[in-house]
Amino acid sequence: MKKKSLLWLFALVLIVSAFLAACGGGSDDASESGSEGEGSSEGAADGEPQKGGTLVYGLDAPPEGLYSSAFYGIATDFEVIELFDEALINYNENLEPEPNVASWETEDNKVFNFTFEEGVKWHNGEELTVNDWVFALETIADPDYDGPRYTNVQTIEGAEAYRNGDADSISGIEVVSDYEINITFDEARVNNLTNLWAYPMPESVLGDVPVAEMSASEWVRSTPIGIGPFKVDKIVPGESVEFSKFDEYWNGDVNLDKIVLRVIDNSSVVGALQNNDIDMISLQPVSGPEVEPLENVEIVTYPGLTYYYVGFKLGKFDNESQTITEELPKYQSKELRQAMMYALNRQEWVDAFFFGYADVVNKPVPSSHWNAADDSELIQYEYDPEKSKQMLDEAGYVDTNDDGFREDPNGDEFVVKFSHYATGNPTFESRAQAIAQYFEAVGLRSEVEMVEVNLYYDMVEKDDASIETFFGGWGTGTDPDPSGLWKADQLWNYPRYNNPEADQLLDDALDIEIVGTDQEKRKELYVEWQKIVNEDLPMLYIAELEEIMALNNRVGGVEYDVSGQNSPAEWFVTE
Amino acid sequence: MLKYSIRRLLGMIPMLILISIVVFSLAKLMPGDSLSGEIDPLNTNPEYIAEMREKLGYNDPLPIQYFNWITGFIQGDFGKSTRFKIPVFDLIMEKVPNTLLLGVTALIITYIMAFIMGMYSGRRPYTLGDNAIAGFNYVMLAIPSFVAAVFAIYIFAFQLNWFPFAGSVDILTEQGSFEYYVSRMHHVLLPAIVLGAMSTASYTQFLRNDIIENSRKDFVRTARAKGTPMKKIYNVHILRNSIIPLVTFLGFDFAALIGGAIITETIFTYPGIGQLFLESVTSRDYPTLMALTMLLSFLTLFGNLLADILYGVVDPRIRLD
């Protein structure tokens, strides 16, 4: 009897492992890599746009449910907002502003005159006027406002006084008529327009709600309205949203009848695409190789605005006085930093951990920005371990005690301590180890420390002594000005890079006295700045990411460029 | 029994106070807060973060923060979720129906399966069938739920197309209509089977052992001697005695019903308490996190009490006073 039961157990184990094998198979045979359409790309379906039909839009993380441009906190919520709302101003593929609902005129970059299109309707039938925009600006400048957008309003003249309760309205806003408005900024800046908050808010429904209760109100959470081509019909919190065509959309025809948005777990994305359960979704790089072999799905990539780097802690920052108070000696040698850059095989690393969906960069400005320096003007830092070793020798980092690793110029032990954040993602540790191995290959002893992600950024921000070199990433916006992440008086200048000459260039590029409205002249200054940080290397620039979208073959009319997707009004599906 | 219940309920108060201190300290001991993490420079700036920290009271001394939190909590004000920006109570109430549906369905599946398997095993111990059932149970117990969930989605949702792979309802159905409820049941079934079928082991084995034990007792021998059919002995005499330990489980299941299944809900994108709990931990949403932990602690204590009382009800030999 005992033998028999053992047999049974064995059989059960076999059955289970057969299941295991069947499920593992799907993901293994997708090792060939290939990057398809670069830049902006047409949707998968060809031919004339068709009317009607329902498109299923996937999200791989649940939204928080703050469906108002003024209140949302995470990118997932914004993906939902983009389907039913529009900004007054759009951005083209060079991230330059373009009129959408509003067009503008200015003579001095201080006073702007905006004219709205007439006949633009909110989803509740009310007409959009400039008052809805004033309402949005005043809400954001309200002392009770709990969202993060005040920075986009504070440059308007009188916003500060309104926020402190010293004024009943923002003095820089002057309503001329229902379709015309003048906005005066506190000073002339070249980026006043790109920095300005450009989403209206429906005063007709939110006007009576106290600002402190707005983010919890039904007009934000369950029945939001916008001015976009689709209106929200129904929201099932945390899992799906139903949109239908808005018949009174102001800007041309809408092709689709419905969009259904579904939240799905990352582990189901590939299967859902394969089964035609979802038509389009933004992919994580790791899913790319699995989706590529699917015949019913096309992958479209477009340049992103995110870059990754390995930073050096060069100093300590005091947040009270907003100055860099102390210089840390360990990585001050520029030759050392450059040698470490030559030691990195960034292409190999990117291919291994981002599956080809990223490009090696040598500057902290995304390549698709209009002010990005051309590669020919920058040092390229091709992988060259021999050159790296030679530079380290010349800089005095030699192995004096024959332990196989280099000592610093004083003959003391030199250890590169490299920190990386840890989340549930198992690849983070191996990608950190890979970087450490590149350093070890040129004779620099390296240690990797993985720190839980919340604690990590806290430590990086507070210049914790245990952070010496660190991995990080930044996303940049439509405004190409890198001041907030680079100047010596900025908290988020994590390497504590302190170069008055570079800071001056950044100031000049924003100074209307120097550059006027001449974009070419601004670009020259930014290129000059990029040359400096490209040579100085306060951080080792690794790669900029591509955004990856998976589109079912039946979807058409979808286009992407660096500013994001085109209007959902142009999307269509073929049956 | 009333006196006993009141005594127990009063005894829960110091316990809950202690738990609240531990919950609060642990939450605050986690590195970072709801405003740290990967910063997106497009959306925010250091001044905003500093201002919000001040507004949310993160800069106050810990005892004051604790006191503020616990006074609100006792008065029924669970605070406002830092992430969702709505009162935690509303947030929890929004998720409870989903979780209850999933929990109850899973429990029913567990009970039915465990009952059938336990009775079979108990009646025919040490046979091939008994061992197969034990093997099945322990294999299920050993498979982590996230593995089972992913496999279940792959096989039943993607390959066989029997069940939807995510969500709690098809959004295109009219709320309140017949299709709506059918769709909800259809969506809940797969996660409930994964949850329910995986946790049959303890119930089955308890029932089995109890039946075996009871079948050797004198009253069974007496019943057999007077000629009662075996079927009746097992289904009536023994079963009634063997259900008693199972009833106590019901009390423990009480907290699990609300607590939901963190991993299973997340993988099935089933918006319930479990998923909310996981998100509130990763985003350091203290008010939600602490309210949920307190709620679950309370339900566990309450479940224990319920189990004790139920035991007294089904087995009069046990006296509570």
C-alpha cells in the first residue's frame, strides 16, 4: 500500500511539472532581438480610417483615480486623462509649443495674449471659455490646493500674493472677453510659455466645490469631464474605464465609437496581446522580446525623455542655505571619472538589460530635444578598457601592493562603492553587478550595495555618507532647461556638481537680455553647457530609454513622437 | 455566555492599544514616506515636497503624530489617503464588496471540496484514494499562490478561454442588470478557485482525522452492534461530531475574508482590500496602511472570540463561563 501512495505522489509531481514546462515554453523561444520602426511610426493597420468600432486600451498598473489634469499624481492617471481631455497648447516633435485650442501672441515674453477657439464644448455641453482656464489657475494657486502643480502657476504676476491670501484674484490675469485673455508674468523669461499651466478646468461643475475637497469630488473621481474627443461613460475604480465618442468634439471627426480601458497585471500582458484581448498597451522593455514574435501585434518605439546615469557624490548640500557646503575628495579627479566611463561597455549593458530598447548617450539632454548637442561635438567615450587603464595609470591610480587592484595616488586602498536601488525587480541586482564588473576589469575594486528604493532616494538626497557612486534616472519634460537638476543651488543636483561656469551658461540661456527670442542662440549656449558636462562627467551617462507601444494589427491611425501620442480622435480599428 | 463575551471584548481593548502602537511604529520605521521614492521632476519640485511634509505633519515628533492619529481613529476618522486623496473609510468601503465576494466564493469552494475529500478519506483511510487526496492537498498547499495564479490565467483564460483574465466585471454590462451579476460571478470564479482549491489541506485533513478517531469510539461500536447501517453511522453519528473542529476554523476565516488575498488579487487585477494593502505599503500611504492593519487585527481578535463562542454552541460539553 505504501508503495502505491508513493507512486501516486510521483504521478502528481509529474503532472504539475508538465504544466510548468508548458507554461515556460512560451517565453523561451523569443531570444532574437530587433528594433523596429524608429521615431514616429504609423499604426499597424494600413489604409483609410474606418468609422466605428471599439478599441481596448491596456494599462499595466492601476490608476489612482485622480482624473483631473490639475490633481493627478502619477503618469498612469495621466494616460487616462489624455483619452478624454486636451491641453490648450500642444507640442510638436521638436517639443516646441503649437496652438491647439488657444493661440498666442507676445512681444516681450512677459505679457502674452491668448485667443481661444470658439465653440469648444465640455462633455456636459457647456462651452469652454477663458474663465475655465482662469478657474484652473486660481485653483492651483489656492492655499488649499493639494496637488503638485503650483510651480506652473507661480511665475504669473500676483500668484504669490493670491496664494498668501493678500489678493482676491491673480493680478497678472486679465480677461478681455470669453475668448481672449492676457497673462502677465512676473518677469520676462524665454520659457514662460512652456512652463505655464495649459489645462482648463470645468468651472460649471467644479465651481461650487471648495478647493480642499476637489480632489475627492465625484467630478474628479467618478464622472470627470474634459474637452477631448471621448467622454467618460463609466469608471470601475482600479480596473476599467469606458469612453464613448463625443459628438460635439470641436476639432474634426472622431473615428472610434468607444474606447475601453482595462488594467491588467504585468504577468498577463503578453497573453492578453496574443489573444486580442487588448489592442494597445505601453510595454516594459522586458516584455519586448516576448511580444515581438507575435504575429497579430506590432511594436512601435519612439524616443523617450528618460535617461539613466551613474552619479558621483562630489560634495554635500545644505538645504537651508541652498548651497554646496563641502567638497568630497574621493572622486574629484576628472581623469578618474573619465577612465571609469571608458571602462563601461554601455552598449553591451543596454542590450542585456533593456533588450535594445535604449540608446547609449553622452549627455544629460534627451537627443530629441531641440537643444540637444550633436554627437560630433561631444566626447563619445567608446568602450576602451586599454585607454581606461592607461588613464588610471597616468592619474596615479596604480596597484602598489600587488593585490590585483589599484590603489589611489596616495597608495591607500581604493574601493568604488556603487549603490543601486532595490525593488521587487530581480534584474536590478545583476545590472548593478555588471557595472561593478566593468570597473573591476580595469583594476578598480568595486562593491555593490542594494538599498530599498524609498530609503535609497532619501539617502541620495540627504548626501548620506554611505552613498559614493549611485545609479539613478531622470525624466525631463517639454521644457528643455536642465537648471533644476544641475545648478549648484538645487536640491536635486544629486552629484553636487559645482561649476560656476556651467551654471552661468544655464542662466544666460534663460536670460531674455542675452538670448532674446532667438532659439538658435539659446541652443548654442545649451550646446556649450553640454560640452562642459560631457567632459567633466559629474555622472556617467548611460542610456536614454525608448518608449515601447504594442499595437494590435487591427489598430490604425496611431502616431507617436517624442511629445507622446497623437489625438485619439484619429485612431481607428478595422474589423 | 454574555458575560464571557463582554469580558473578552473588554480584554481586547488593551490588546488593540498595544497593536496600534506596534502598527504605528512599524509604519513609521519603514524608510521613506509617501513623498519620497522616484521623483518625477516634471510634476513636482522640492518646495512642494517640503510643504506637503509640513502639511501632513510628518515633521512633528512621533508621539504627537501617534496621538493625532489614534484620536482621529477612535472617533472613526481614519484619515485621508495620501495617495488617493480620499478618506480611507470610503476607499475601504469601495473595495470591501469585491473582496467579500471573492472571499466568500473561495470559502464555499474550500468547504465543499474539503467536505467531500475529508469524508471520503475518513471513511477509507490508508487506501489509494485517501493517499491521493492527501498528496493533492499537500501539493496544492506547497504551490505558492502567485505561481498557481499565473498558471491558472495561462491555462484557463488564455488557452481555454473559459474565464476572463483580469478585473472584477465587464464594464460594458449595465450595472444592476442580470448580465452584470453573471459577469461578476464569471470574473470572480477563477481567482476564487485558485484561492479556494489551494487551501483545502487543513480542512480536509482535520475532518479526515476526526472521522477516523470517532469511528473507533464506543458509540460507533454500539451503533454498529445494534445494526445501524454504516452509511448512517458515518453521515449522521460521526459527521456531527467531526464538524466541531471545523466550526472553529470559521472564526479564523473571518479575518481572511476581509483581508483578501494580497497576491491573488494583484495578479488578477481584482480591485479588493488585498491589492489596496499592497499598494499602500509600496507607496507609504500611512493612513490606509494603518487603518487596514488595525482593521485586520481587530477582525482576527474578533474571529478568535467568535470561534470560542461557536465552539461552546456546537459542543455543550465546553463551558465558557
